[in-house]
Amino acid sequence: MTKIVLDVDTGVDDALAVMTAALSPDVDLLACTTTWGNIDVDQAARNTHAVLRMVGADDVPVARGAEGPVDGTPPRFSGHVHGADGQGGHADTSYAPVLAEESAVELLLRLSHEHAGELDIVAVGPLTNLAHALEADPSLPERIRRVIIMGGAFLAPGNATPSAEANIANDPEAAKRVIDASWACTLVGLDVTMRQMLTEEHRARLAAGGEAGRYAARILDHYFEFYRGVTGERCAANHDALALGVAAGLVDVALAPEVRVDVDTTRGPSRGSTVADLRGMHRGWPAVEGTRHRVVLEVGAGFEDAMIDLIAGAA
Ligand code: BDR
Ligand code: CA
């Protein structure tokens, strides 16, 4: 079992990642830390706890984290993608979540001591919480086994801007600190997440399942409409659950070279872009000395089906 702390800004695809993490026998979900991003941090915490309760996992601690980017600029949310409530209009906005007394940073730091050397952090929102945790305790990377980030676009175009992916673009300064830190860091970006689409057939299987499956089918409806504008078809990228799946060994990773990655924090048109040194592709990816970054560029099929079965089959 992989011990995981999942850092989320619970929109639609985050909700699927939360459900998958809570339901998978391969994951020991120690906590969810929440951040601003798709919606404000309070709604993210509310959605996260509500989804955990739906799959019978409301004993997993949920902690409230950052309200906005590390540079103090006001947060901008993605209601057009995930709905104003982050759940395509289906969240219970009056739901009172039971939250941890510790902040996201406090909880993460405590768990890093209790599970030193064994803990993976899976971050699927802006990287603000992790940047704050590094600032609070620069020795954190020594106790973390691996950080897996849903973020970046390497050979693929961006989604927030022509070249930047949303989780990085939302807080480039935080992303740079996290990606520059001394831990092993795997990036699961748009190169693979935009090729692992959820379809109407998946949604129908969810709709025929239990409470969690039916809820997932409902929230995906709004997300599918957004992706119709992107791809011309009703479907959706399975961004966040794919990163969770990579962390938990549930995804067949076919190509993930170790290369250096940097984040553009300049104010120009490529702000928030991830720059990976992929020049080794012409030489069969020779080893690069000293790098700690792994960029997932190709995955095999099969994870989506397994994820749908898991969620649809939940009681
Ligand atoms: C990422 O941005 C968010 O909208 C999604 O939840 C995902 O984490 C994809 O770029
Ligand atoms: Ca997310």
C-alpha cells in the first residue's frame, strides 16, 4: 500500500481522485489537504469531505490550506470549468465538513515525521500548500519519498494559456519552489492527461452504480460540456485521478524519462510554463546526472476502466 497525502482543490476531476484514493486497496490515504484553485479553499474542503463521506471514508482527515497564491495576488477560480461550487452545480453548499484542527501545512509536516521516508505527496491543485510547507520546514524533502504532481505541459500545449497548465499557471512561484526542492518529483502533465479521456460510456457505467458512482456521473455532466468546447465532443480529461494512479502504481507508465524541469516565473507570455529538458529523446533518453524530476510522457490504457469499476462498485 502506498501511503499518500492528497493535496486537492476539489473540482470535478479532483473528486474522482479523492474517491479513487479512498477506495483503492493499493492506497493508504492518510489525509487530504485542501487548497484554493478550481474554487475557494472553503468550498474545496467542503467538497473533499463530502466526497470522502460518500465513499465511507470520512475518517480521513481533511485540512484547510491556502486561500491564494504565495505572491499575495488575489486568487482566480475556474467556475467555467468545474461550476461555481466546483462540482458542476451538484455540491451541497450548506454541507458542514468536519475539518482537522491543524492547518494543511501543520498536518503535512506532522505526517512527514510520523511516516518519514514512506510518504508520497500527490498534489493535484496549485502548489501553494507545498510551497508554504517547504518554507515552514525546509527539511521536509528529507522525509518525503516522492512528490507526484498533476501539472505541467511538456510536448503538449497548455490549457490555462497556450503553453501553461492550470495548476502551475495558478501559482508559478509556488510551483517553482516545489519543483526546485530536493525531493524526487514526478510530473503527470497534459501530455498524458489529455489523452486519457473519460467518455459517455464511462459516465453511463458510473450512473448505473451506487451513490458515489451516480454522483460522479452527475458532476461529470458539467465537465463534459466544458470539454465539448475544447475537443468538440462530450468527454473529459481524467487529470487528477491519473496522477493518483501513477503514484499508487495503478497506471502502466510506458515512458517517464528523468530530465531537468524548470518553471517560468517571468511575466511574459510563457509565465507558468514548465520547461523540461527533453533533448535526450533523440538519443534514447540517456541518464541525466543529478536530476530528480521524472516527466510522464506515455501511459498504457486501462486505468480509466479500473477507476470506473472502483467508483461505480462502491456501496
Ligand atoms: C488541472 O486543473 C484543474 O482544473 C484540474 O482539477 C486539474 O488539477 C488540469 O489542468
Ligand atoms: Ca485539481
